[in-house]
Amino acid sequence: MKHYTIKFVPSGKSVRIHAGATLLEAASHAGIILDTPCGGAGTCGKCEVMIGPERDKALACQHAVNSDMTVEVPKASRFYEKGILTDGIRNAIEIESPVLKIFAENGRAQYDLKSYLDQKIGGRNTLTTELLDQINSYVARTKNGITLVGRKCTEGDEKAHDWYTFEQGDTSNKLFGVAVDLGTTSIVATLFDMLTGETAGVAADANPQETYGADVVSRIEYASKPDGRNQLQKKVVDCFNSLIARLCDNADIEPEQIYEITVAGNTPMHHLLLGLPVEQLGQAPYRAHSTEPQEIRAAELGIKANSAAHLYAIQCISGFVGADTTAVALAVGMDKTSEMTLVIDIGTNGELILGSSDKMFAASCAAGPALEGAKISKGSRAVEGAIEAVVINEDDIDVDVISGTVPRSICGSGLIDALAVMTELGIIDSTGAMKSQDEIDQLPKKIAERITERDGQKCFILAWDDGQGEVYLNQKDIRETQLAKAAIRAGIEMLLKKAGIGIADVEQVLVAGAFGNYIRKESALGIGLLPPVDLHKVHFVGNAASSGAQMALISCSARKTASQTCEKIEYVELAMEMEFQMLFAEALMF
Ligand code: FES
């Protein structure tokens, strides 16, 4: 099957996609989420785009790709009023940085810095004598002024600023911070210009704590060994430092220019970073040591940024629903929505939120890392060379690969597609068992040839060896994915029961996660990951945990909103619910 390159403007993003795919699918692969109230039925007209130099209008959901093309996406056609995914968070919230910089000319600094600050910025300004001495000693030797760096403090309603360091000369137009999505499997760090809200770079690594266990339970166990907690903390701090160094290198800045770091992680990851006890998370009733937001000097943890930089760890909800879920709730605007909303954040655990602004339920499903590509023979995160979509064409299957390269692996979205395709073709039965070639009638020859064996296990070849090895799924991969989808689906059913509603009462389903840009809704429904819901209600919102961490980085109000939202969330411990095992068993079926 032919593939074509679609370039989207104004974002400049390009994707290669198979002939016959819609522009809606191509946009989603590029991480551009269009507004699709009619669910792609072609009736609402909201997904309108302009094609080519003539700017011919077309509905993205109806226009099939049949050549290379440039597609303009007008602002009105983009989903997500916050614009987080399409334009970066600068359009999502007002910048209200917790860190402040203010330039004082030499004369000002030398004579009366405090009254200068009172006049210039108002409120209560605190400077230590030690800092004033350092400043005076510096300005006595130079003609240059200084840039004071401080933080906003909240003391009742009084405006207060705590000034703690200074930089030489005028650096007031440069202020950087890092937002970290601290996952069990991977860690994603985003460098931000905190004055403009612009992203200055993104870097990601596998969580190096994996050496001590792929899941949180084994890491909690390891932490109870002598020095275990320290070793786990050191691993993650080293990873933070290498990500920060890489971000700074690429942006041509120094780590000393970073003054603020926010972190959103599940509760065990959050506790292990901060050096808090985690043993209690391994036994009922799985209590967090602290769910409160934490603010400390990053240097106390060994993080290499400015020695005065603070680290703000977003508030957790419970022992197993952490700050990553709080960040997701913040990013998707749960605090404002009046619509009954189901949020599914697919990571190593599947985190769920159900409700609207005044009352929400949350749960964590032990999905395992399959949908992040881990524990899958040829699995990977959504990186270059990963299969992100699988479709059936007339007599074979076809795959879309991130960056249009030779397929090397398969990421979460490809996995869900592949399972849906295999179910539709009868290659796996309703229990998830793979069939052999001779057990299936009337399969096209090219597809039948893909059913074979590798290493003594039945498998289905998704991509033949094209210089980078074969990409296939075997029976074990199917089982891992089956467990993941069943855990999430059973969690959804349990929350619906808790809320006393049915899936038909849910007005929007927001699917978040770093599993790839796009899961075909039909595939997610086809394998039973999602309950039967109108397709037009389902929207993909990308890595919302990372977006929430970014919002908290540049906005004090966002931090407050995050904490207030936590107070409205009731945690549901799935393992303690009598019905959960039955729901899980039902959800295992395809
Ligand atoms: S017309 Fe395309 S989504 Fe409604």
C-alpha cells in the first residue's frame, strides 16, 4: 500500500500515512487533535481544513489521503479549548510564575534596594542581610547592576516576595524552569521559558529504577532493603540531572539558569524521589506518607540546577492515585467542567477519573506497562520506527510507522490496533487465544502467511524483516495486552457503579497517555478497552500529566486549582471492591 507525506501548517509537523487514511487520522498522528463533535460522521462541519496552495476546503474526517499534500488547520477546527496540545500551554493559562526576577541598576542596588523593590513591585519584600552583603560587595567592584531572583509567597492575602539570590547584570529577560512527568516506566522533562510560556525543549529517558523492578510493587519491596530507598532515590535524581543537562545543552543555557522544577508522578514515584517512606504503600490500606504538595530546594535532593531552585511536587490523591492524576485533572479542566467526564490516563497503571467539577471518583488499575510498549517482545514507547497504526487493506495488513522509517518496534497505539485487526480477522478468539493458519478459513494468502511461529510460540508478523528485524506479536504479548485492557475496562465499570450511572450518561471520554498520538477509537472499542460509547464522545488529549506539570510550573493559580481539585476526588480502592474480580474476568474477553 502506498504511503504519503502530509504536512500540517502552521505547526509545520509532517507525517507519513497510508493511502486511504483520513486527514483526521493523519492530523491525530501528528499530535493535532481536531474538533469532532459528530465523531467523524461528516455532519457537524467542525473539522474543516484547507488543502494545498489553493486552500481548498475539506472536512478532515471525510477526506481520504491519496497524494502528498499540505494541510492548513485553522484555529477554529482544533479541539481542546485550552490549546495545550496544539499551541503549547502558553494559550492555556495566564503566566503567573512563582519565580520573579527584577533588575536594579548599580546605584539602586548599592543604596536602597529594599525601598526600590517596595516601589517597583510593592507588597512585603524580604532580603537576608547575607544576601544584601553579597550584593553590596559585588556592586562596589563593578558598574553593572544586578538582577534579583526571588519567589512569591502567599501569606494570607498579603503580597510577599522572598528574594534569595542575584545574578550579575540584567538577566531579567531570561527565566527557565523544568516540568517533569515522572512515570514508572519513563521520565519526560520539558524545559520552559517561564516568562513566555514557550517550550524550550523536551527530553525523555526510561526510568532507571527499572533495574530494581518494572512495577511499583517490586520497587516498594526493594526500598525496604538496607539502603534500598537511597539507591532508588539516587537513580531517579541522576536521571533528572542527565535530562536537565541534555535540555540545557540543546537550548544553549546552563543548569544554573533553572530556578523552578515541578514534578507530577504516581505516589510511589513521588515518594521515592522525595525520600519519603514507601513501605506502607505496599500493604493495605496502602496509605501515602503524605499527599500534600511538597516544596523543597532542589539541591537538597542532589538535583543540579541553580542552587536556589525549588522543586514543587504536585499534590497526590491517595496511596495509589498520585500527582500524575492530579496533573491530568488540571490539564483537562476537571475543575471547570459541568459535563459528566471520564478520563482514562494510560500509563504503567491506568488512572481513571469520573465526574464533573463538584464531585469526582478516581481509581488506579494495575494495567502493567504493556500499553507503554514494555513487556512486549517488540514493544517500545512512541519513538521513531515504532508501528503506531495497523489497518486491513484488500488482501493484507498495512502499518503506519512513526517518522515513516522502516518498522523497528510497536508502541501502545499500534498494539491496540493490531489486536483489533487480529480479532476482526479471527486470528485471536474471544478468550485471547491465537489460532494457527489451518484453524482459520478464508484468510487472504498474504495475511495467512503472517501467522507463524517464532521461538516456539505462535505469532503474527506485523512487519517482515526490512533490515531492522521483524516486528511481531506472540501469544505472550497478546496476554499482556489483554490483562492491561481488562484492568482498565474493569476499573471503568467499577467507577460507573460507584457513581451510580451508566456509560450512556457519560458526556465525554478523554483518553490521555504517552502511548502514541492516536488510538483509533474503533480499535479501542473493538478490543473492549473502552465500554460501548458513542465515538463522538471520545477525544484523545495526549500526555496530559506532562501538560498539567507544565501548567503548575508557570502558574501559582494552577497549583492552587490542582490542590482544590484533589479535595473533590473520592478515591476508590478497586482491590477492596467485591465486584471488581468479576468485572475483571468479564473484561478479559475480546
Ligand atoms: S464533520 Fe468532520 S467531525 Fe464532524
